[in-house]
Amino acid sequence: MLKITGVGAVTPYGVGKEALFQGIKSGMPPSSSIPSLFNLPFSDKIKLASFDSATFDRKASSIDGLILKAVEEALHNAGLENDSLDDTALLVGATGYVAAAEAKYLEEIKKGDPRPVPLAIAGPGDTSAVLAEKLALEGPLMTVSTACTSGANALVAAERMIRLGEVRRAIVVGVELLNSLTISGFNSLMLLSPGGCRPFDAERDGIHLGEAIGAVILERAETGKPHTDEGKKGLFLCGLSSICDTHNVISLNPDGSSLLRVMKGALLAAGVSAGEIKGIKAHGIGSKDNDSAEAKAMKMLFKGEAPPFTSLKGYLGHTLAASALVETIAFFQCVEKGFLPAASGFSTEDPEIGRSPIEKQLPSIKGYFLLNYLGFGGSNTSMVLKYV
Amino acid sequence: MSDSLPVYIYSAAALGPHGDLSSGERAPIRGDAQNVDLSDLMDRFNTPELRRASHFSQLSLISASEAIRRLDSPIDETAPLYFSTGLGEELGTSALFEDVMQGRGESSSPFAFVNSVNNTTAFFLSKIAGLSGQSLIISQEEFSFECALRSACGDISLGESCHALVGGTDEVSLPRADHLTRIDLREDQPAGEGSGWLYLGKERAKAIGEIVILEEFTKVDCISSDMIGAIIKPCISKKEKVRLLPGFRLTPEEISALGHFYPQLDVMDYLKLCGCFHTASAFGLASIFDKAEEEPVLYFHVNRNAYGRLFIVGIRVFDERPEFFKAGRSSAHLLPSPDK
Amino acid sequence: MPGSSDDRLKSELKKLIVETCRKKIDPETVPDDSPIIGQGSFLELDSLDVLELSVALKNNYGVRIMDSKDAFIKMKSINALADTIRPN
């Protein structure tokens, strides 16, 4: 079993896990507006959850430093800020750094070039190499790019690297920065909601996009102080499962079967029964079809005895590649402080779903939790974590 | 990583920039690769969604399906997919990027956006191969394919899976000056494209080769013949040929210096067939199975990056292989498509 | 004249649909009054085709498709689509 010994985050609520926790605790979405530099003809018809200008000035040269902030916070939490990282892996989940390419493009236009080179950036792997240099990290590097499950699959790969004994620990990072290409793409797929994400709500009408960076330190539970009370307490990654479902490239299998399979896979990997799950952090994207399919899958897995479930996308928006890291961090910040967060954005039960997510913060209990992350290309990922 | 090895190879296929799938069809490229029309080769598929496949997806699909059809037995449908790419779908994405940045974002093509997502290619690949397991897309610049191989071998060794389909694809997007803002190449290096695939597992039976070295080194200032020799020599068995596949980040001086550690070393410049791209090693290491061999051959691929890291992959090609691997011909006409 | 009575418009639409959705068929063989969306329909267009067509129709004819429900009504058949573009 692996332990999450440190976390760090940069979100629209501000820099740091504490800002993230306070934001979710408040029950309110972050106050954010659409950055003026985005050249989007439809910007009055969408909502975004974006960083404020003090957090990120939208310059290409600021991106590595922003990611480093989250990583350094996680290392600090884990008590590793002065340790050597020679047997540490760095895994980054990212959809690519289009935001950097856009910033460069706009800088060139400003300099007077009417047609700069489009997408003039190195591949997604370059950022992890730059970070590794800054951190003097000598273990393996790997950038996972599986759309909205990039961060989740980076966790899957990190867990295996440690289990195989290749490295002692891993830094796992999820990065998503808003950019016009992604926003336009989701708009062309008619997936964006003008009012924002309302997960599992009868009136849900789509997603809103967000940006975030999340970082965790993953270590063998035996390292550190395994036999002390302190060593036995904390957040443990117990089991993960990831599949590619070939039903439809942009939406979840509506019968819920693929998600059911991956949730069962995560329970099996963790050696836990469905009855032991104390709560679920659903993917809860706020689109008609995906939420119905996810609700169906949860109903099939838990039969009549379903635990409470929530979605964090009403707060953070869909942070795509970063979602698995930042939502896992946000969810367990709340669990650690004694409550399960409400599904912001939800107000009216959908008769088709027949159940409501958490409407008001619930007192949390220790134990196992199930978290779902889904993405384009039929990518389905589930994980079981334990908080004690 | 050495504890996980060897991992066996049951099938391999590489698609080069001329639409070439076999050694008879391969030819040196003159200048940069030119995005050859692959629609004839796409005729082997009858999956309706593939009409939307981008050139990048097409490169991947044709090459992977060739590796699958060369398999001696049906593919294990639980096998995970490890797909690597340095730059992903570059042609359509850069065009879409320009559209959006020039203010035409509201009328941009949904197809183009979906194709710009790497997962779409992985989705198509899983679909044509009939896979239902995990798909992992790895993008680590010039080590993308090497990292995918390392993940696959690690997972096989952990018992997470019995088999794995591992490949890499990159495409060129001209003009060259634009492309070079995404990948750094010397003036004398042609920009290339292609795709290469290996199907792996843990059992020796029916294998056509084996992976014996997968080693990454950090802080390598200077690649010396002694250093490479110390890694490769223990793996060389008697009566086997040894061939070096130099990666595109090695300089001509480094390549000639490497030749000294072993007297009968052949240097195979596979890059002249495919050009330079981040996952060229996937093409190089899959295409070694094209050649007819009378005795086992140990190939090792060496590449480095700008951050002082070095990656070595060693693959032994067995002399006993199914006929169509020996014949050096495309098997396209010999076996039914997996998709039909 | 409603769009469904205009053969030239309908030919144009058939060509646009077949090309946009990259279907390997002769546009002239598409019937005027049969369903074109979904399994078992003549063109078997799927949800992604409908989205791509929505963009093409907006660019070419200024037709606005709001969501998938709207698309299914407006693109029920070639005749329905032609009438959406030109009701009378």
C-alpha cells in the first residue's frame, strides 16, 4: 500500500492547499472571470474557473514556476524539501501546454508579426525535464497524456513504478491551463454550459472548464515511520484501475457498464468490498448523458446501499488533465477536516437518476473512498483511497 | 529495470514515411518527409469511425494493425496499450490552433478538436485491435517510446498483464521552419515521420525476439565507448552479431566513437529510412524484424536528450521466426485483416 | 419556394453532408425523405457527425443548431434540413 505524504495545489481559489480547502469549505465557486486575452467570439455565453492575475500572468515563461509552486508545497508537506530526490520519479499528467503556445503567439503578434508560427512549443515531455533539473531529481520522468484522465493515469503509472521497486517515491503532478483552443473545442462539441456545471441536477446542461495544478508525493507506506501511530495515520492509495472503453470517443457508455467495470477493478485491486466504501467522489461532469451513465453505474455497483456521493466540478470546473490530482487533494482536505463536501451547483433531483448527491456538507468518517475520473477516448479510471 | 527482463516479442511492424511496411518497400528519404497519402492502406479497415482518422491516427493504425496481423495467435484482448508520441497530432492541431487564434474559434471543426486529443488515436487503436484493457499515452520527447517500453515491461513483470501492445508515432508538419519550433534538429537532419509497434509478453514460446536492456542514465556529459561497452558486453552471447542503432540526438562523432567497444560492430543508420522524429526509435526497433537473419542478432539503440540523460534499449532478434518475418515482405496479402 | 421543393439546394446539401462527414458514397444516392441520423438510417450519421455538420451548416447557411435534440429535428431528413434553411 502506498501513502500520500504530501500535497500541493494551485487553483482559482489561490496558491496552496489551504486556499483550496477554504474555498471548498465556503461552498462557493471561486470568483473568476474570462481572461481578456482569449479571443473567443462566444465568451459571453460560457463560464470558466480561471486563475486570478496575481496567481498567473498568462506568460509562457511563468508556467514552469507555477507548477514548481505546487510541487514545492507537496515536498514541504512531506518533509522532503531538503532531501535528495535521486531515487524519486516525476510523473506529470498534462494534455500539452497549449497555453504556453498561445502566450507565445500573442507575444509575437504584439511584436508586429501578423501570422506567427502556430503551436510553436516543444512536446509535453519537456516541462517534466525542466522541472527535474530544477529539483535535481534523478529518477525516471514520464508525461502521461490521456486527456481528462492524464493525472489519474499518471497516478496509476507511479503506483506501479514504486511497487516494482524502480523508485522509492514519486512526485505526481496534474497540470491544466485554460487556452482558447480547448475552450473552442469544447464549445464546438456543444458541451459548455452557460451557467456552469450542475452535477446530477435535473437541469444540468453541460460543463464549465477550469484550470488547476495539483501535486502529490506518493511513497511506500513502510517508509518513514510505519510502526508509529503517526505512520499508520494519513491518506493511503489502496487500488486503481484504468480501462479504455471503445463505445464512443466523446461520451461514456450510456449503460454504465464500462464505468462499473473500472470501479469493480479498483475495489478488487484494493481488496475492498463495495459495502466498505464510505463515500464517492464522482466524476460528476454535469452533462446530461455522462451523469446519467455514472449514476447508473453507481446504482449497479452498490445496489440499494449506496454511500453518499459528491462532485467537485461545480467549484473547480472540469480541470481536465489536472482533475484527478486537484479533486483528490480537495476531497481529502475536506475528509481530513471532518466533512464530505456538497456538490456545488446541484439543486433539483433528476427523476431519471432518482438520487441526489450531497447537498449540504456531511460529517465524514474514516475509511475507504471511491473516486472516479473519466475522459475522451473512452478512458475510464477509478481509485480507492483510505483515510485513517 | 533489469529484474523485469527479458520480456519477449511476438510481433513487430514499422510504417515509414513512404507508406512502407516491409524492407522491400523501404527507401532512403530525400529531404524532409512529406505526409504521404495513406488512404489505400486504410482500406484494410471497415470501422466506420475511421473515416475521421487524422494522418497521425492513420500512421498509428496501419502500423499497429500490421503488427497484430503478423501475430501467430489472436491478440490477448486484455492486453494494455502503451502508445507513445513526442508531439502527437501536429498537422491538424496546428491548423486548428491558427484558426482559433485568428478569431475563428466559433466555427472550428469538432472533428479537428477530437483528432487533436491523443486519446482519440488510442481509442481507434483499441477499437481495431479489439482491446478492452488500459491505454496509456506517454509523451517524453525523444524518450517517449523508451518510456512506454519501460512501463510495459514493468507492468508485465508485476503481473499486471500477460501481454502488451507498445508503439510510437510522430508526424511531420511542414514547412520545416515551423516544425523546428517544436523539435530541435540540425540542418543536416531530415524531419521524418512514421510509426513502430511491438507486441510483448513473458513466455519464450513463439517469440521472435527479446528485450534484454532498458536502461536510462542521468548526468551523462560525454558518451564513451567504455561506458556503452560495460552495459552491452555482458548481454552479448557467443556467435551473435551486434548492431548499433544510433538515435537522432547522437552526433556523427559520438556514433563513430561508440563503434570502438566491439570489433565486429555494425552501425545501422535507420534514420536515413524514416528521418528524425521523437519516436523514431519505435520505427527503428520494430523494423529490425524486417530483415532475414541466419543467426541471432543483438541490436542496441542509444539516444540521449538535451538534459544529460541517456537511454539504451537492447533487443535480440531470434533466428527462428515465422516465414513472413524472414521473407522481408509485407504480409498484407497473406492474412485477413483483424478488423474484417 | 420551400427548401424541400428546391432540387438544387437539396443536391448541394447532400454533397455537403457526404463531404463533411467523409462518407464514401455518391451524394446523389441519398434519398430526400429518409432519416440520415442514427444506426439503420441511410447515412448512419453519429453524434460527432451531427456536431461537425452543425458547424458546416452555420458556416454555409447561417443555420443555428442549439443542441442534439434540435439537431435531430432539423436534420431528420434532407427535406427537413432544406425546409429549415428555407421555410418558404
